[in-house]
Amino acid sequence: MAKAFTYWLLAIRPKTLTISVVPVALGCALAWSETGEIDVPLMLATLAAAMCIQIGTNLHNDVADFERGTDDPATRFGPSRVTAEGWLSATRVRSAAYLSFAAALLVGVYLIWRGGWAVLLAGLASVVAAVAYTGGPRPLAYIGLGELFVWFFFGLVAVGGSYFLQAGGLAPGALLAGTIIGMPAAAVLVVNNYRDLDNDRSAGKNTLAVRYGRAFSRGEYAALMLAPFVLLAGWQMTMQPHGWLLLPWLTLPWALWLVQRFRSLPAGPAFNGLLAVTAMFQFMLGLLLALALVLTARMVEAGA
């Protein structure tokens, strides 16, 4: 029983689940900062749906990569994959992935009731894209569209959708916030693809790292980690100045350090730790940005 629990935990990849938590929190915080209201049950349902979609994506990725011969335990540098190791059968992992997607759709019924047809379209697109990420005849991850997938669905769609459900519409700030937080989320995938470049090339997985090489990936990672601060500066210039807006800037030295680490570390197992820390950076950037929006709104409301 204990081993089975450990295997399922490995398959779910809990260290990366913050990627789906942060955009929901950020979208809801932005809506609260503008409306002064937050619907907690709606926020929790949105969070549950987002996490179910990511868990389903991770599980489906585990079995799909195994079936395509990508996750060979003999050559893989990353954490062990349960299907490739034979710890869980492909049938069980695929069934769990579909169950997770079904759970997301079930929660989505409530979200659709609250938000209308736009939420239905966004939810269906998210699930279809999650399956197509490593499934189908031309998986997104195998043709160099992985980073775009992560940025779009775990950035724009997640933040924009969370904001839409709370505020009843979309606003430029929600799309900008989604762009900002989606970039470091995509950087997590860049770390993964840089680490696995040689193995992916052998398996015919044509990620951007495989297509354009390691120098390109180093530049891509730097851009995804630092461009959010350029966008953040422009966005904050449109807001009423307040000291709380400096909170997300506390992560800038961390971002610079991570960029330097990416450039200096040898490709291989060392990148496992870098991947986890990049995911944590994305979490902290989003959390501090959400906190800055809420505290600034409260101070402005109080006339401070």
C-alpha cells in the first residue's frame, strides 16, 4: 500500500502542481482588487479544476512518453517515471489520467453554470490540449509547442478564466498577469527539455531544445525568467503608486541567480533541482504579485 501511494505520488509530480495553483490565486486576487469581492466556493472550484487538469496532463504524459520510447530508464536523467519503470501499468496510469480529466469536467459543470459558455469552451480546450500534449498523431510536446502550451493554458487561460469567473468579464490586466506568470511556468519546461535533450533527440521528440540547441535554450530560459519584470514594470506604471507594489520585485535577484545557474550547471541530473526551484520561483512571483494587488487595493480604499 505504501509503495503504491509513493508510485502514484511520483506520477502526479506534486513539486510542479504549484504551476496550476498560482494562476488561479492571481486571477482571483486581481478580481478582488478591482471589485472588492471574492466568491470563495467559486475560487476553490476553479482551483480544483485547474489542478485536476494538470494532474491528468502529468499522468497522461507519463504513459504516453513511455509508449513512444522517450522515458528509457537506462538513459533518462530526470526523476523516474512510473510507467517506464514498470511500477504501474500503462492501463492504470492512462485510466487515472482520464479519471482526473473527468473530475475536472465534473467540477466544470458548476463553473459553466456560474460563468456560461465561455467557460465551457475554455475548459474543453484545456482538456483537449492536455491530451494532445503528448498524445495523438502529432503531440504538441514532440513538435516544439510545449512551452507555448504551458504559457497559454497555465498563464493566459488560467489567470484570465479565474478572473472572468470572479469579475464577470475580462480585462487587459488579467491577460497581462497571465502573460507574466505563464512565462516562468514555461521556463520549468525549458529546464526539463534542456536536461533531456540528448534522450529526446534519440526518441524523435523534437522540442525547441532539440531543434535549436543548448545555446538557444539558455537564451529562452533567460527571456522567460526576466521578461516578466519588464512587463511588470510597464503594468505598474499604470497603477496608483504604492510601496506594496514592490513585493514581486523581491524575486528579481532570485531570477538572475537562476539564469546564472542554468548557464553554469552541466546538463544532466543537476537540472532536477533547478526544475523544482524554477517551479518554486514561479509560485513565489505569483504569490507576491497577488499579495501586492490585494494590499495595494486595500490601502487605496483606505485612502493611505
